[in-house]
Amino acid sequence: MATAFGDDGAVHGAGRSDAVVRWIERHPIGALIIAIAVIFVLWLVFAPWPEGFEDWFGKKRIFINALFNGITLGALYFLVATGFTLIFGLMRNVNLAHGSLYLFGGYMGYEATQWTGSWLFSYVIAFICCAIVGMAMQFFIFRRMEGEDLRQTLVTLGLSIIFSDLMVWVWGGNPIQIDTPDYLAGPVPTPIVVAVRSSGEAVFLHYPTVRLVIFLAAVVIGIAMWIALHRTRIGMMIRAGVDDRDMLSVLGYRVQLLFIIVFAFGAGLAGMAGIVGGTFQSISLGEDSHFLLASLVVVIVGGMGSIPGAALGALIIGLSEQIGVVYFQNYATVLSFLIMVIVLALRPQGLLGRR
Amino acid sequence: MAITQATDAPIGMDEAQRNAAAWLSNYSAILLLGLVLLFLPAIANNFFLDQIVGWALILGMIALSLMFLAGYGGMVSLAQMTVAGIAGYMIAVFGASSLPAISLFWPWWVAVPIAILIAGAFGTLAGALSARTEGIYTIMITLALASAFFYLALQNWPIFNGFNGFTTIPAPHFLGVNWRSPVPFYYLVLFFAVLSYFVVLYVSRAPFGLALQGVRDNPRRMEAIGYNVTAHRIAAYAFAALIAAIGGILLVWQNNQISPFSVGVDVVINLLVIAVVGGLSHPIGPFIGAIIYVILRTFALDALVAVGLDGRRFQTLIGLGFLVIVLFSPDGVIGIWRHWSSRIRARGARSGF
């Protein structure tokens, strides 16, 4: 799953960097375009903008804020979509109730912060609650209809209808905001110059601490998952299961247990993401389908069943949404769908997906 | 399944005739239903005619297009409601509405073909995008496309009039008849619903439909025989889009309005619920699902309140019903019907001995 660039690495037993080199050799123009784009973005971020450029492109402060918001939103999307893609990759189950798990996690986290007053502890609560729901779903329902993709998906659809209605019943339709804890509240200065005052003094970007912390946390989670998948026994089992779960089961591994673990983990991640979403924005009725769609688009763009793909897709979609809000107000949401359509047309398996 | 080349066609026709004879004897219930539907205006009041049966027939048509793709093509497309919605929007844009700034007020015989053409083009394009991937991916891609259109309609004011959408979209007057008055509209809807039903039934037994079912069952083998799998899939999407577009136009005439919330994610999903609850194995399924849905939608709220429950838990009821069907009768109401009728037949055979 995680061989990012097709199966070159796996087939030839070559290292990861080798696969990257091979990819660049095969797509010199694509690599050049990507390199230029990266350099251009780095220049946009770190260099002070020339006079005329700001008139044409808008204020640098706005651009940098949109960029940072996009990256941190991408981190949130990654947390939601990675569970979705993991469940899909291993069990071929399109979990349409994933958005409901996100929302449920957010509400449970909200209740936990209200009761205990601890923001960090609420992550544990949300993870456990959603993991239990996920385990129950896998254990009581999906285990009984293995190999029936469509029926499983329809069941998750029915569950999502029920869950969202029940959550409206309990928590009502009003948006709920989870308070940022005091130690993360407020902005933090960053070493990025957004403007130069007439006195020649540089103005640095101040960015909300909590967003940066959550971005770092998402990166840490992503790296930890990569290590867990590639360096541990259970990770090896998951990767083997993604490739051929029947073979894994024949070899005597307890595939059902693995399914339950993965479902619990994916659901738990979605629940934790719910708290992140509740802190960033708010959680309310309708956010479940919003985040379900976001994970769908992220996973389609990045490649189905691929965790690096989910990271790349989340980054692209987060950025396109936030930059879209600034530069194409009326079509911000449509922009990310447009990206999806282009990716589907050119590379149906997703950017980092395998056929 | 008999996937035959053109030379074997006569055998297929014999089979079709035999099937038709067997169908008539087996499904006398459907014949009776047809008679009831034909003479319904004589016994039913306008509310029942328009808001129950008429609405169910229109929803059934749109769900039929989903059933055609899912049942015969194995492609569960959630974009069919969107195709219908685009046709409805185009009728409002090219025809008449309360918004002279956007509507072009072209006559209906120009607006209707254009609307069907545009909606059909969208449906075909959606098919072309999702037909390149397989199986369960289709649901994800078409759901994403459907919500893309929802957001586009919500955010675009110059064409789709954003949040508000269009109101006062008149059905045509021609041959001296106001086709929006309840009885003519009922017959208009009934005509297209029955037509689409029989066309789908016919196509499912025509060489194209059989090839499509072959593609559903084993695309690789069909490819090896020499069929163009992707072309068959896209053609199926185009055909289904035609039905959905006609349904969408009728729906917008019936509701007299269209807004982004007519094509929202919940509506798209409800359409899938309708098709699955009815059953995906026979074209009558979507219509059964639609009538159940419409009756629930119209009366469940009052019924829930009457038994002392919260009427707002309507969605939970729909979800639970859907879940029960999916868990216990994967073939929907048709599956239950077949199960029962075979049991009754078996009992009859036993008592006969």
C-alpha cells in the first residue's frame, strides 16, 4: 500500500529513494513542473514580494494565511481520510458512516471537555468511544457479509442515516465549538515576513498555536503510522491483507481480529479528528456529510487504500479549499471537485494509487 | 446467461416470447396493477393522484435509471438524481420561471430537448469518469460528483440562482390541455413511467442489455470475447441519463420549483434507498420502493406522532427500514415477494399431491 510510486520498489527490491529516482527518469517533464512549483511556492512564502506583484496577486498576508490554513485543514482531512482509506484498503468496505464517526467523536470530545475540563483527555475519550462503535460495526455486521462490497456499503449508508438523526436528537442542530485550552490559545509568531512597514521594519506572521500544534500532531501520527505499517508485525499483516487477504487468512493469521483492530483504529482516528474539527471550526448537523465527502475526494485524488496518498490528497484538497476561498470566492468548494475530476480523467487510480 | 452474437438472435427471441408468456401468467398482479393505475383518476382524489401516485411514479423513474445501472450494469451510480436535477434546472433556465433575469422563456418544445441533451451529456460524462474504475469505486466517485453539482448550484448565482433556485416553472399547455392540471399530468407521468419501464425491460433482453449483464458478471471475459467493456458501460450511463432526465423534467413541473436542496446529498442517498428497498433485480423494484418511500414520507410523521413518538425521528425510521431490508433481504421487496410466492407455490404443490 505504501510503496508510493507503484510497485517498482517492491518488484526490484530497491529502496524508496531509488523508486523516486526511477519516477523522475520516467517523467522528466512532470518532475520539472513539480520542482518549479515547489520552488515558486517557497519563494512566495519566504521572499519579500516585489512592489507590482502584490497589486496583481493580492496581499501577501492573505496568501500566507490561506496557505497555512490550507495546510492545517489538510492535516485535519488527513486524520479523517486515513482511517477511511485504511478500512477501504484492507476490507474493501466503503465506510459511508465515517463522517458520522467523525461527528460522534466531536460530540463525545465536547462532552468530555465539559466534564473533565481537559482538552487532551477528550482525545482519549473520543478515540475510545469511536473505536468501540467501529469494533461493534465490524464485529456484529460486516463480519457476516464478508466479500459483499455493495451490501456492506449500503449498510454503512443506512447506519449513517440513523446515526446522524440520533445525533441531531441528542445534541440538536446548533453548532458546538470546543474551546481551545489556555496553553494553546492565541497566536504564535513565525519567522515569515508578511509585509514591510514604511519604516523598514518587518512584520512577521502570527499564527494560531493550536493549528500549528495539530498540524505537527498529524505529521507525527502519519509518520508513526508509516513506521507501524512497515516495521511492526501487525503492520506487515495489514499490508499483506491489503494485497491479498485470502492468502493471509490461509497462512493462518487471524484476519478477523486484524479487521476489528483496523476498523477500531480508523474509527478512533475519525473520532479524534472530530475534536480537531470542533476546535478549528465547529461541529454541527451536516458536518458528517461534509467530512465524508472530504474523505471521499481526498481518497479519490490521493489513491484508494494508500496512506501516503491520503496525506498528499488531504494536502491538495485542504490547500485548494482555502486558496479557493481567497481567490475564487464563489467556486471554492467546486475547485476541489474539479481537481478530483481531472485526476480521475488522467489517472483513475489516484495520484499514488496502484491499479 | 445467454450472451450470444447476432446469429443466435432467433433463439433469444423465442426465449423472450416464452419469457413474456411466463411473465403474463406469473405476474398477473402487475397486469392488475396496470389496470388500476389506468383507471385511478376515476376513483382517487387529486391529492392522492398528484402527491402520492404521481410523485411516486416520477421518483420511480429516476430510481429506475439507477436500477438499470446497478442491476444490469453492476454500477451503483449516485449521480442519477443529479442528472434529473440538471434537466430540471435547464428547463427553468431555457424555459419559463419567475426569474426573467435568467430564464430565456423559450417554448417547451425547444427547452425540453435541450434540457434532456445537457442532462444526458452530464450523465454520460459522469459515466465516462466512473466507468474507468471498477465496482465499489463507482459509488464514491458518483457521490462526489453529485455533491460537486450540489455545491456548484449552491454557489453559482448567474445560472443556478444559488441558494434560492427557481420557482414557478410552468408545465406546457398544448393540444388545448393544461398538462399541469392533476388528471392530464397524472396521465403524462404514467405514460412516461410505463414507457421507461417497458423500454428498460426490453433493453435488458436486447443484445445490448445482455452484453451489459455479461460485463457486470465478468468484464474480463467479455473483453476477451471482443466486447468493448468501457463503451458498453458508458452507453448504459447515457441510456440511464435519458430516463433520469425525463424524470427530472416531470419532477420540476410537479414541484413547480427547483433549488440546490432538490439535488442535495440526502436526496441523492434517498434515491439509492428507494431503489435498494424496492429491489435492484427487476425494473418494477424502483417503483415499489418509490411508493413505499412516498407513503412513509407523507404519512409517517403523523403516524409517529399518533403512536406517541417524536415525528422528527422520521429519518431514523427510514434508516432502520433500509437497514433491515439490506440485512435480511438483499433483493429488496422483490426478494421478499419472490420468497413468499415460491413458498406459497411449494405449499400448493405439496397439498396438490
